[in-house]
Amino acid sequence: MLSFCVVLQMDLSSVGSQAGLSLSGLVQRGQELAGRLLALQVDRREVACLKFLLLFNPNVKLLENQVFVESVQEQVNGALLEYTVCTYPLYLDKFSQLVLHLPELRALSTQAEDYLCYKHLSGEVPCNNLLIEMLHAKKAFLSVKTETSTV
């Protein structure tokens, strides 16, 4: 089994400052966001669309096929709009309310990722954790892509 406990070329203090919030702060923000989404009565189809919109983000650095990602995002946006208008005809701004939560979902996700990375690098999370291995793989991939794009 490959060990993903490699030393990342990051300074712990910079990662810690990027992590920003404490765990309790992240949990609180997550609970508040979940409460707002519950108040919107988000159903499973809308959650699936929100997940796709988060995944297919054309603003990601070093994206190789931006046209494809933008196309998928447009299709999902259209499907979500059509679904909300047809399913909730009396709730005309539901689509816009859902889409307004995307930046907060992205920010919370990034902060949670930074927090986990910081906790791992400070030795508080074991390296044989699948989530940590995935974070390392992502960071290593981005590091390699950045190096090759600057050469």
C-alpha cells in the first residue's frame, strides 16, 4: 500500500491560517447552512443538482476543458430551473434561492478541506485515512499541474 504521508512543501503556519475556522466554527456554519436549506425544503433532486453545480465549477484553477464544464453547468442550471418552476409553481424564486447558496457551500467545503489538511500535517489525523489520502492526491495533482504549467 502506498503511503500518502508524504511531506508536502507547505508551511504549517500558512496552512493553519488558511484553515481559518476552528472545527466548532465549521460545524456551526454547516448547521446554519443546513438549516437554511431545510427552510427552503430542498428535495433530493435539487440536492443532486446542487452537487453537480459544485462539482462542475468552471472557475477551478488549471481546468483542462472549461467549455465542457460550462456546458454541463448550463445544462444542470437549466434542469434545476425547469424542475423548480414545474414542481413549485407558487415558489417562483426557489431556483435563485438555491443558486445563491452555492458560494457558501463552496467556501465551507474549501475551509473544511483546509482544516483537515492542517490537522493532518500537525499530526492530529492519521495518514491511513481514505479522506486524507484523497486530499493528498488532490494537492499533489494540483502541485504537479502548477509546476508543469509554469515551465
